[in-house]
Amino acid sequence: MTESLIEATAERLFGDHITTRMLAAAEQGTFPAEAWQAVEDAGLPRGLVPEEAGGFGMPAAEALAILRVAGRHVVPLPLAETMAASWLLAGAGLDIPDGPLTIAPVVKGETLTLSRRGQEWHLAGTATRIPWGRDAVAVAVLAEHQGTPMVVRLDRGGFAVTPGSNLAREPRDTLRIDAVLAPSDVAPAASGVDAQALRALGATMRSLQMAGATASLLSMSTQYALDRTQFGKPIGKFQAIQHSLAILGSHQAAAGAAAIGAAEAVGEGLRIFPIAVAKIRAGEAAGLCASLAHQVHGAIGFTYEHSLHYRTRRLLSWRNEFGSESEWSLLLGRHLAAAGPDRLWPEITSA
């Protein structure tokens, strides 16, 4: 696949700004403000926003490809979340603030209560596992009012934060919300956008990030196998290591292809079949590739000083966000069952 201009821009930007020292500092709670400013100056967070709303107006698949690059560099920034929040806000015709954003709710089954009091709106409830909640200048909330999906722009100050984290020590916070909102902060969601659509977008984003991270594992492991010598020759000369690298490469390739298909499906009305396939396949690859990469690196790969863990811990975290393999497998099975036997082959070939 030919690298697009936006991917090349992201590659240069992340290569210049994302360092091992920054990753270590981010795990200690330091938000990489300088790197975020560079990302925002390049316009990357508004990749999914139409041109008339201040975005690039590019195809969804091309915009989402940024996240595959971000996954390769394990960028410690809420880029995916800001892209999703901007997409939600733009679709509802609401203003998009500058700065890092996030979305809520993200845990399946969680809902927030949106009610109207005269000209004002009231939003209340608790949202857990919110990515980068403590660093967000605003949250794009998807809620329902009288059966209609609504988007709420909830600025900082409208929620209290209880810090939390995932295995990779990325912020996954609890937000307690009790906010009075102006009419200009609430609007109906774009046609077709509901909780399942937002979850599908999130799953696509995590699939792309995982595809990028597994690609970096393959590169790191291959280089290490060439550099590390044992018994007078590179360990990459041993059949067992070659076998591990071949398996790692095949899973990475499959995850990457599935993630690209999911990105294309976003631009085609968030088609569920390829998105479900991508989240399942990328999640499976995440666990297998992390295990194989650590096996190739041996004992050094398990040390905190080595950079391998920044990738493997994110892979193990991302695979369960916006739905695990089991959740998406169940949804995929129900989708195919509902389509009926005559649609099985067309569904598979159209993905």
C-alpha cells in the first residue's frame, strides 16, 4: 500500500517528537504538551472532520491511517480519542475546541442521563475507563434524550476526575458528571450515529493502533535477531528464531490487512462486518505477537529499560478496549445469522 502524504507527515512528526524518555515520563503522569502542540499544529486530530467544519475533508480510510503510524510509534497522546470526539462534534454541528479531547461513555452498557430543564440541559452520571479524561479540555458525550441520540460538548469543569490507568499506564479515568449545559452545547447526533456506531469507530481505531504496534514489534525483533549473536552467529540464523519471526510476520500482516478494511468500512457507513473482523483479528495478533517478540528478545526484552514493553503492554491493553475478541465474535456471529444462509458468501466477499 502506497504511503499517503498525511501518513508521511505523521511519520516525520512522530519520529521527531516521540522518544523513549517521553514515553517513560508519560507513564509517570507527565502529559507531552510539546508533542501534542506539534500534532495539533499539523491538523492531525481533525482528520475525520469535513472541510467546512475546519478539517481536512479527506476520505475516512486515509485519515484513519494516521493511527497506524501512531501505533508504530506508540504515541502517548489522545490522538485517536480527539479524532473521534471531533468527528462526533462536527457531525452534530457543535464547535470543536482546540486541545486534547476524549469521548464518553466507552464501556459497554454505561449510559449518562440527559434531561431538559427549560432552555437548559442537564447531564448526569458516571463514566468509567475514559481515555485521557484528566487531560481533556472537553469531552464529546453521546447520550439519549427521548430516544434520540444526542451529542454533548462537556467542557472541563463540568466533571470531576478520579484517575485510573490501563496496563500500559495510559490514563483511563472515571468521570463523575453533574453539569448544566447551554443549548449551544447539545445537538442531535448525525444520522446513523448511535452507541454502536461510536463503539465501532473506537474498535477500528484500536485495530489500526494495534496493527501499527505489531509492525514495530516485527521490525524490532527482526533487527534484534540480526544483531544478537550466540555460538558465534546471529540468533536469526537459528531455525527456531526464524520460525518465530515468520509467525509474527504472518499475524502482523493479517492484522494490518484487516485494520485497513475496517478503516475503509468507516467511510462506507461504519459497516459492522469488516470492523468486527478487524477487532477480532488485531486482538488475536496482539497477544501472539507480544509473546513472540518477547521470546525472540529473551531476558533483555523483559527489562523496563528496554523499549519493547511500551509496545507489548499497549497491545495487551488495546485489545480489550472498545470490545474484546469474544464480544466482537458474538456480534459477528449474530450479524451473519441474521443475514441468512444466502448472504453468507456475499457478506464474506464484500468485506
